[in-house]
Amino acid sequence: MFSPSPYNLLAEIDLSRKSELLKVLCQIDKAPQTNPYFHFQALPSVHFGRFVVLDEVQENGQEKYPAYLAFSTNYDGTLDEHLKEI
């Protein structure tokens, strides 16, 4: 028996494609079981999962931090098994 483990991934977002990414994430959110992109319910080891967009931060008109897509899950089993399942 495994205790639940966290997994987190950050990926920098190409700002020229951010609106496209947001549309995909909206489709996932609106139709979690039937969207063509990602199905959390099809991952038996996952307790919960989420995607979060962290917006870019600007200071004095210049980018201080880029935008990121955060992906987070809480799962049972080993990390290798979890990544294969995803």
C-alpha cells in the first residue's frame, strides 16, 4: 500500500500561444470526461489533479517572471508508474 504522493510540473508558456492554451484548458474544464485532450478520471492512481496558469509578471514594463502552466496531481504508486499512466 502506498501513501498518496504529490507530483508538480511547471512549464513556461509561450505567450504567443497562451490564448490557445487557455481555450484547451477551458474545454477540459467544461467536459472533463469527453474532451479530446486529458481525462483525469481515466487515471486510476490519481486522487486529484489540476492545471493552473500562472500569469506573467511585469515590473517597469519589462517581464520579471514568465507565464507558467502548472500541472499538479496527488497519486498512489511510484512516480514511474504515475508518469506512464499520464
